[in-house]
Amino acid sequence: MHPALRLESISSLPTVSLRRIATLAAGGSLEHLKKLRIEVISTRSSQCIYFLPAFYANLNPANIPNIADLEEQILLPAVRSSVERAGLSLSALLFLDETEVTPQSVYPYIWPRAWAWTNFLDTYRYCNPHPHASGTPEEIEQLTLHYFYYIGRLHRHAQTARLMHMAPGLRVFLAKIWGMLLEEDPSPALEDLCSFIGKPEAISTTTHIEEFAEGCGGTLSDLARLVVKHITSATIKIESEVSRTGLFLLHCGLEFVVGRDFEARYHDFYGAIVSHGIVAATIHAVNALEKITINGVTAVLQSCFLLLDWSFHVGDRHRWTTEALEAGLLRAIVSCAAHQCAPTPATRRCLEKLLTVALPPSLVYRSILSVSLGSFVAVKDLVQNERFVQSEIFGEWQAFKDLFQERLKMLTRFNSGELECHRACDNTTCGAIHIKTDFMRCSGCLSMYYCSKECQRRDWMHGGHRDSCARRRKLHYIEQQTLTTRDKSFLRALMDHDYMAAKEEIFYRQVKFMRANPCDQFYVVFDYSGGGVSITVKSTSDNPGYSEEHWEDYTSREEESAGRMELHLLEVGGFGAAYWMIPMRSDSSKIEEGLERIAATAGLDKIQGSELQECPRDIRDAFGRLAEEQDEEVVYIH
């Protein structure tokens, strides 16, 4: 035990009267403890350190009522006395600490007792004789905060802080305090709380997350809402008044989320935070820091972009990108790269990943291209900043911008109506191609189109649609959560454009596959994971992720089409890969026949290179003639 907490130190008090009061108080006299507390408040001298043993003795955890028998015990005078004495002692210790009488070296000894009683008094308020314990909600809140003020002061001591992080149930209490403090103006108490939540030890197990969630409402959604509110509140404070305090509060809120390695066991927590708007809140924080140069801003920016980096890997990428761009992500990237306080290496890596991994694949979506246009306009002047032009990510920015401008041209053509949407009859024995408005749509699955009722009837009776209609309806519903009808139409137009630009290379890869796998069906993958398109040919035995029944439906329809359907898959890969089957339909089998002819007649040694340009001239000419034949004699659509 620390010497200052030993009962013998009471003998150092200057008067017999004080020594008597302190001794009786330490022995459990409620009357004398009240007198001692009054003495503490009125004396305000260094001699008050000798009162510590009395208050420490009255926090003995052995006096905490037995929870199982609480209803009966609380009626006993001795039990009520021990509860009241503990409350008085906590209050007195807070006062002594505020007047800087208490040496911090006693904190590790006081902490276990202070927490045991604080937890009891806050949990079982009906046992607490303090008048505020059964008062108005505001009075109860003030009493809870009063208990926290002392805990917050104890946490300032490093050794005590380590003990606190191991205390079961503490995070439940802190989460309640967190919610209360966010309703008030920033205060030293909030800073004390942030010094806890901003440490990696705040969350080191899933149990810790569960405790925080319990304290702020009971669910991960409640905790997520609180975290986003904290970051938003700190950002507002920074916008109204630049200060180290605001920066500290923001940094701690961010570190609560990213202060440890990204781990799968926390995935539900991450998902809840993303669903409650952490992406937009973080981007707003970055933009609020655009012109702030006080010490510590680079660390806060790093936390912001680390959070954006991991949030990209949680949930729906399409939704993430839309939310991020609408919140000002491009401005955040540019302003951070051009910041007077140079970004850290970790921040630069995050910026590069955003420009090369996260954002480019999303430019296949019409809706995201539309949002991106406004974002590029918003940073038109900012990108002229010399610091940005000289930054290490400027090359990645230019590549992303070039890709955007290329896709924007496609979008302009699409919006103008130049790329008219066509459909092929999904009765594969028919396959008639007309503009989309000439077709009827199946009212069951909402995804199959027919040129006549007779074709719809035949496909239902003989084409397998009766078995697949319900599955297609489910898939249609899932796709609707991400893509609008216009988005889907734009994907078809984009794939059609890229197919026409690379058709001879695609022919070559198809023939190469046919020579290597003469008995296998294949499909063509248009992979936009890197932004630009990468085209490969795969065996249909390599299912990209559809259900077995759904994939069987696609492959069987291709077989039944008599060479008038090719399976083309648009893929946006990476974490949470998205893919859409967009078959190419044609009005004749000439292309398939041409590919089979080349595969059968070309010498094996001539179909060996990895690219078409590595082939002999006669092979390249054969593919060129086939491409011309397709353009002149075949109607084909995606």
C-alpha cells in the first residue's frame, strides 16, 4: 500500500480534533466522514493529504452490497451507510485531486476501489442515497458525469491508465459518458474521455466493442451513430475555431476506429460505421483541415485517409464511391496532396490507392460518372496549385482524369441517344433483334424480353424459363440495389464499345482457347478492375460466382442459340467483386462459324503468341476479314 494511504499517516494531522475525526471516519462513521468532507472543502491546505486514508478506507470493495441479495440488504442501515460513505469519499477524492493535494503515485492504488464503487453506484442508482440518483434525468446525468470526472483525472497517470484499460465494464460506463459529453460544449472532461478512446487499447477485443455498444444503446448501430457524431462535432468545432483541442478531439475519434490493424473480427463494427455515414464525415473533416497548419494536422490527415482506405473494403463499393464523391472526395485528395504540411508516407499510399484502385473501376457506372463530373468541376482551380502539380500523386491523378474524360465521352454519346438500346428476343430459337421498346418483358422476373407472346410461351414451355424465372427475379432485385436501369444500359453500351475496339484480339484469344480446349464452352470476361478494360477468355467450368442453377441457365441458353449468343461477363473485381452477365446476341452464326474455321485450319505453330500482333500476317489477316464480315453482314448487340 502507498504510504499516503496508510492509517498511520492520519497521525500527521496538526490537531487532536482532526486526528479524531479522521480516525472515526476511517472506522466507518458516516457522521464523522461528513465532517471530514466539510473540513476538506474549507481547509484547502496541503495537510489534507493526511485525510486520504479515511476516504480510501471507505472505498473498501468488501463493503459493496451482495448483488444477489440487494433488495433485502439495501434496507439495512449498515449497508445504506457503506453506500453513502463510498459516494462521499469519491466526491472528496475528486476535490482533493482538483486542488492538487493528491500525489499521482497513489492513483494505481485508489483506482481499483474507485472503479468498483463507481460501477456499483452508477449501475444500481436506486441504492444510491445521493438526492440526484433519483432526481430528474438531468440530475442523474450530472451525478454520472461527477463520477467520471475523477476517473478521467486518474487516467492521466500512465500506470493507472494501463490498469483502467483492463477493467471489465469500464467501457460500458465510458460509452454512456461519451454520449452525454457530446451534448455539451467541448470540455476538459471530453478531452479526458478522448485520451481513453483514442488509444489502441480502447478496442483490442470484440468484447470491448460489445461493451461500448452496450453503454450507448445496446447495438453496434448505436455505437456507430455515436462515433460519426463525435467526428462531425469535432469537425464543426475546427471550422468555427482552429485549436489544438478541436484537432485532438477529431484525432481521437478517428483513432477509435483505425487505431489498430484492420481485422475481420471487427467487420460488423466497421459495417455499422460505414452505414451511418463515416465516409462523408471523414471527407468533411479532411476538407476542414485544408488550410490548417498547426502541429499535429498531418497525423489527423493520416488517420482520415487510413479510415477511408479500410472503409472502401466494407460493404457496397458502388455506394461507397457515390457517397465519397458527393461528399467531396476529389477535393479531399487534392487538398491533402497540396497541403502545406506534407502528407506522411502512409497518407500518400492511401491517396495513390484511391486514385488507382478504389475510384477507376467505378467509372463504368453512369451514375458515378455523373457525380464525378461535378466533383472535377469543383476542383478545377485547386488542381492548378503548384504544390499539387509537384506532388508525388500527380501522375496518378492525371491517369485517373484521362480515364474519366474517356468515359465521359461515352456518357455524352449515351445521354444524347446516339447509342440506341437494342434487345434480342430471349426465346433463343428466335433471337430477333429490335429496339428495346418493341419487346414485351416477362412480368415475373422483369429481366427477359420477347418479341411476341408466342416466343414467350415457347421459352416458358421449352426454353427453361419456367424453372429459372424465380431465380432471375431474385437476381434482378439484388442488381437493382446497385444499378438503375440507365446504369445497366450504359454498361451494355460500354461493353459494346470496348468489344468493337478489340474484336480482332478477342477473336484471336477465342481461337487460342478453342485450340487448347476443343471440348470446352467458353465465355469472355471484360474486367474493369484496373479502370481500363482487360479481356480474357475462360472456360464455363470456371463459374464467376453465380448459383449453379443460374450459371447452368446461361450456358444452356448459349448452347441452344445455334451460334447466335456469346457469353460476355463484365467484371469489376477486387474486394467485393461485382459482375454482370451481358451476352452478345447476333442475328446469325457467321462469327462462330468463322472462329471454328480458323481454329480448324490454322497451323498449331501460328496460334502460340500471347497477343495477336505476335502471329504471322496471314493469321492476322484472317481475323481482320472476320471482323469486316461481322460489321458488314451480322447484326450484333450486347
